Amino acid sequence: MSTVALDRTAVAEAVKRVVIAESRISLHPSAISEREPLSGDRLKVNSLGFVGMLVRLEDDLDITLSDDLFVGRKFHTVGDLVSVVLEAADEGARA
């Protein structure tokens, strides 16, 4: 588990890189806002791709995204995903 603290800016950058790669588009992460829909005009994330993104984020950020974090949640925007990744990072830091 990483001992490096993850702030919202770092997590958002990582999430944006992963959703851009999953959507197979060429954009700089700064071109995507946290309000950007995960499945909209620019980003195209399907359910299978979402699972792959979670695995990549776990590896990239050295965190664990437990199944409990996803119960009862819906992910519509980049910010929704950033929030759950931050929650996982916070839980890992407390463990």
C-alpha cells in the first residue's frame, strides 16, 4: 500500500488519463472536467471498460478499490469516479 498521500488533483489527473485511454481519444487530461459524462459525446466508457479502468487505477495509484465502495452508487461523471477513488485512498491511509 502506498504511503504517498493522494489529493483530489492527483486522483483526478489519474482518472482522466484512464478514461481518456479507455475512450480511445487524444486529449490532454486538462481538457476534461470532472463534470464530463463517462458515457457522452467525448468519453465512451462501457461497463466492461469501467472494470478495466478500476484495475488500472488500482495499479497506477497503488490503492485497493473494495467492492463495498461500489454498492448503491452510480457513476455518471468523471467526478463520481474521482470521489470513490479518493474514498478508497483515504481508507487505505487509515488502515
